[in-house]
Amino acid sequence: MDIDLRKALAHYNLGEPMAFRRMEHGFINDNWKIETTQGCYFLKHYHPDLRCPGAIHTQHALVAHLRRAGFPAPTILPTTSGDTLLIREGEFYEIQEYIKGVPYDYNRPEHFQEAARTLGRYHARVKGFAPQALLDLGELYSPAILRANLADLTDAWELARDAELAQIVRRLEAHADDLAARFAAHSALPHLVIHGDYYADNLLFEGDRIVGVVDYDKACWQPRVVELAEALIYFASPRLGHLKHLVYPGFVEWEPFERFLGHYASVVKPDESETRALPDYVRCIWLQISLQRLGEKGPRPVEAPEALREVLALGEWAAVNAKQMIRTSHMATHKDHCSERSME
């Protein structure tokens, strides 16, 4: 790999290579920190599933748009031929200026606040960027996808053969039906190109200020509330929760939920349609992704009953607490944020 990286680096005017270090961050692509005689750089070696030149160039255009708007997106460096994407012997590479920063600190309230406000800044800065390539990717979350995931898991785990598990399936199907009716009323939601992977590992800090928001591989055109729901699920959930078998640790907690929304609203205020839709998207995301991840485990494991009860618990909690979620959202987003807005 070191030889391949050296050959890739030869297509850039970045000096002579001195050291290569694989980055722990990044679950899909093969990422490297490169030190040369001219400085430090970040090299992304694309996973085969992500080698689509059109999509990558569109993501690069998004990053350039954000940088022009003053957002802390990375600087993508051109090759000697002027392209931001290097394709060599079937392999795809990208090099960025290396951003010196520290990771998100879960015990630092200032990082929490900055994460919420920076998401608002992203949504404000990305307006006006709507290339067709990102408009055609379809919905990320929907009751139809939820139903499909449930049907796939039911077949793979043969859930119909177990009376208790079949009952859970029927209750999850009822959630999908209820969400389908609710989603039908959310057709007028504001849309934009979401970051698509806005969580702690993609934020770099200098003190209490974000100096880098990285990894735009999942950027796509979606309702804005999709990304707000994803962020609230991530930043307002307990680090160590009561759920043991799912990708989600537990239910959202009201205090961080309200704080995150409040800081976000100091930059971009959600409209009424988004406030009403938020509980439905939280529920759909929880159920759809939980079922998808369980299906990726393969044959039915011994912990299947507990795992499915946990999935159902997420759905039930979101449905029961939908009105509370809306009330809390109203409280958070209707506070006086004038002093915070003046800092933008």
C-alpha cells in the first residue's frame, strides 16, 4: 500500500513524501495522514462501493460551495492536471489539506453547543446548492423502506414461526402503517443538501470552535428535518443507555434534546411543518435503521427476542412521546436567540 500511495502522491505538487500513517477514523474508505517536505495532508483512498466519479465531483463542488460561504469544510487539493479526483489503475484517490484539530469531547458543554450551532450554519450556507446528481438519490427514510426492512428480517429470521416474535412483527407493521399516514401529511417540508453523516467523529475542534466538518460522502437532497432528527438522536441520546442489542443506546433525553434544538435554532429556526414532522422522522429512523442492522447480522441469533423487543420499545416511546417532542421543540425554538444570532 505504501508503494501505491507514493505513486498516487506523484500526481500532486506536494513535495517529497516522508511518512504515511493510516487514520483510525473512517469506517468505509481507507484514510491516511501523509507528511511531505511541504507539510501534512489527508489522503482518502475510496472504497470500491463509492467509486462513482460523478457523485464524487458533485461532493467536491459542495465542499467548494461551502468554503466560499465561509463554512469550515476541508480544502480539496488538485492533481497536477487540475482535477480534484485522482483515478489511477482503477483506484480512486482524493487529497485534502490536513486539518489540525481535536476530537469532539462529550464532557464539554461548549462542544455540544458548537456542534448544534454549526449544523445550523451548515444548513444556512448550503442553501442555493442543488445539483441534479444529489436530487435524484431518493428518500433516506420512509415507511416503505421500514416495511421492506421488516419483511426482509421476518423472512431471514423466520419470525412467523414464533408466536411471540410474530406478535412483535404485527405491532411493528402497525407502526409502519401509522407512519405512512403521517408522512403523507409532510409533503411541504423544506429540502436541502444534507451533510448526511453529521456526528462527533466528523467534527474537529480548536478549543471550543469547530475548525473542520469533514466527510461529505453521504451528502444528498433530503428534507432538512431528516438531518435534524439524525443529529438529535445522536447528540441527545445517552452514551451508555439501556438498549443492549441495537445501534441506538436508548431513548433521547429531554434536557440535551431541548438544548441542542435551542442552539440550532439560534442560527436556523425550524418551521412549524418541521416541528410537527420531527417525532415521525425520529420514530422512522429508529425503526428502519434498527431493523436494517439486525438483518445484517445474518441468521437469527439467540438474542433475537430481546433485540426485537428493544426495536418495538423505541417505536412505542417515540409514538407515546410525540406530543412532548413537539412541545419541547416549540420551547427550544421559540426562545429569544437574538444575542446568539448577533454573533453569527
